[in-house]
Amino acid sequence: MSTANAVQDVQLFIDGQFRPAADGQLRDVIDPATGAVVCRQAWGTVGDVDDAVESAARAFVSPQWSGLTLKQRARLLLRIADAIEEDGAELARLESIDVGKPIIFTQGFDVPQAAEGFRYYAGMVEQIEGAMRQAGTRSFGYTRREPLGVVAAITPFNFPLNLAVNKIAPALAAGNTFVLKPAEQTPLSSLYLADIMSRAGLPAGVFNVVTGDGPTVGARLARHPRVIKLAFTGSTATGKKLIAEAAGTLKKVTAELGGKGANIVFADADLDAVTQWAFQAAFFNTGQFCMSGSRLLVHRSVHDELVSRLTKVIEATSVGDPLDPATMMGPLAHRAQLDRVTGYVALAQAEGATLRAGGNPVDRPGFFHEPTLFTEVTPDMRIAQEEVFGPVLTVTVFDTDEEAVAIANGTPYGLAAGLHTASLTRAHRVAAQLAAGIVWVNTWAMFENSIPFGGYKDSGYGRELGPEGLQEYQQLKSVVVNVE
Ligand code: NAD
């Protein structure tokens, strides 16, 4: 292990303290750029989850948290945002080591976006409002937006920091308390965030982190009767299991699940711009992006030209050490991800797709794979239907707008979609026809905290970000006053 990658063993964060798992178990955390052990993490038990939930339940009614004025709560979230920036270099380093993300992105996107997430919801705290209703001559009524109580979140390995903050910031802004279970492969940024939040003055118990595996820690959170809301981000298969687990308690669930984004290129699109956007859509975060544009649908008249341009860009892209500031593409985040990608590359070839670029793991330690391009992909192939979650882009030809929309909508998923055209009318018409929670026009993955995102169909339900993201963490009370 090089000095640059040195990280101390990490523990659970419960009731404002770091502590070992109840049975003392530890598991390795692996650096995907080398395959070496970076440190060990405490492996939480059901009892640890119960302790964390009890701590959050106590904090929910404590004067230190529930007694804060809205202004004080907002200021606390702003202090957390500042503290994230002050500790941003270490937070970015940990995220790069843990996930394999290039440091240029963790410093330039993940960490600033985390700070801005807290600022955005801090700005909403004093704007939480209900409505006055004139209910008749005998009474009037008003509504209050109240917190839910103890919220739990389960997050995946690909954006550990940001997908946690998308939930923590609105949940705390609404006045809830929180238990987070990060993915077992990538616990480091969540635990460091706990430390940052605590040092910024968040009272003990308001935010807790229990690391460990899904079937033990995650499932206990889903089943726990005192967890009143579960915010899950992960695969559709796990999401379905969790929803079934949670059903016994009637908790509110939001489910941000998998995707198979279609990126449509019409004949009138600007091909220079499309080449850049299509590349980013498919290969950002080594393709481990729920909203990736992994299916490029291209009008026949521009197909050959676009494929030739994309092939050149892909062949000029090299993978590298995530901590090197020049690296634009890192490894897959863990061994199973690399195996998954090589499996899908073999499957695409067996199905008859044409390999145009890449196609192989990279011969170096760690979990690297070349960015890969397939053409002659038909919509029925498994490579065009199933989520690869890696650096694999498929190209499918279409002739009419109707055909493009039918192919785009022809998978079980409905998370993100994109379209590239010079025609304003076509852009709005097709955007309305696409079955996806977010549609990007002449761009891809332009995120704003004010723009909600979430899934249609098998990509889940509920929304993150925007005012809608705050409402997911509130319940509505009506108060009716007798004026007779
Ligand atoms: P995953 O479903 O394997 O795991 C996600 C989380 O669920 C992890 O913390 C895991 O420990 C936990 N988990 C696993 N089994 C569990 C169980 N039985 N009970 C409770 N918890 C359990 O997903 P992943 O491989 O970490 O992430 C990749 C998936 O996440 C992809 O499908 C991707 O599209 C999706 N994703 C969706 C979004 C979105 O916003 N829609 C964002 C990022 C990733």
C-alpha cells in the first residue's frame, strides 16, 4: 500500500461516537486501482442497527435537535456545507481511493456538489410552509409540513457521497434524524462525512452510519418498525426485495433503481457536440452511472460518421491511476463489476454485435477495463436491454422519429433519456414521448440541485433533489379550528 493510499481502519458511527461492531468483526476495504487492501471496516450486526435506530429516535425528540429554531437548523446545514469544503481535499481523496473515481472529478464534482446539496436545502428550511384553507363558516383549517422521524438510507457504490447527501440534506432540513448504510465496497466517504458533520456541531444521534452487508444491516433497516422512511438507491432487483421487506411495517419507501438510458441522435444534430456528449453519457464514472446513456440510437444518415468520430475518441482514451490529476477514466469500483463487464462484452459478441473499440480488461493490477463500443446492436439483444453498469456503449440505427421513441421506450427501465436535434418542436415533442424521469436535450447529465430526478417503470419511484426531494421527508398534518 503506497503512502498516498494510506487510510486508517474505520468504525461504525452511532450516537455521536465511532465504535466497533458489537461482535468485533472487520472486513477489508479494497482499492480498485490496485486490488490491495486499503483498510478494514467494522462489519455491523443487527444489534448495531438497533442501537443506531434507538439513538436516532432519541435524537429526534431531543431539545438539542427538535428544539432548534428553523434559523438555527438552516445555519447548522450551512456550517456542514462549509466544513465539507474545508475538508474537501481529504474527502475527495477517500472517494477516489474507495471508488476508483479520478481525483479531478471527486475534487471538481462530487465534493463541491455535496457542499452545494447542503446549501440548497439549508435555503429551504425557513421556507417550509403549509396552507390556510377556508373550510366554511364554522371552521377554518391549515396544513403543517412535519418531519417523519427516523429515516434510513441504503446507498450503492458508484456515488457514495452524493447519493447519501441527496438524502441526508433534505431529511435533516425537514427535521428528521438519520441512519445510513453505505455500500459494503465503499464506506469511507460516508464515515468521513459523519465526522465532518459532528465537528460542524450536529448533535449526537442525528446522523448515524452502520457499515456492513445488505442482507444483514440493510434488511434490518428495511424491517425496523421505528424506521418510518427508507430511501433506497441501488439495483432494481435489490429494490424489489427491500420493498417486500419493508411492507410489513408500512414505512414510506423511495426507490432510485437501475437504468438503461437511450441517447437519441437525430439527423439534424450537431455531430461535434454529440460526439462529446455521447462519450460522456456512456463513460463518465467508468460507465457506473445509473443515468448513463448506454444506448446510442442514431439516425441512419449520420450513423457512419458519428461511429467513426466516437471510435477515434474512445481509442484515444486511456485509463489510469485515479489519484493522478491527469486521469479521466479510472477502474471499475470492485472485482464483481469487472467480471460483470467482461461477461456482457462476451455476450454482446455472441449475440452478433460488432465490436468497434475496446473490448478487453486492461493488463495491470486493479479492475480496469477499456472503454468499449458495439455497433449493429438490435433492440432485442440482451446487451441493449440489460444494465451493464460499466464502460460499454451500444449503437442502434433508426429511420423515423417514431421508431426512435419506440426503441428508447422498449426496455423495462425509465430513468434517464436524451435527444440531440436542432429542431425545437421535435425536441419538445420527443421529450414528452419518452418514458423517463429526466430527459436531456442537446446535453447529458447536467445536474442542478433544483431539478428533481427519479424513475419511471422499473427505475423506481420517488424523487430526489428540488422541492420534491424535501417533500419526500415530510408528512402533512391538517389542523381544523372551530370558530363558532
Ligand atoms: P445493489 O442493489 O447491489 O446494492 C445497493 C445497496 O443495497 C448496497 O448498500 C447493498 O449493501 C444493499 N443491499 C444489497 N442487498 C440487500 C438486501 N437484501 N437488503 C438490504 N440491502 C441490500 O446496487 P449496487 O451494485 O451497489 O449499485 C448499482 C445499482 O444501483 C445499479 O443498478 C444502478 O443503476 C443503481 N443506481 C441507481 C441510481 C438512481 O438514482 N436511480 C443511482 C446510482 C445507482
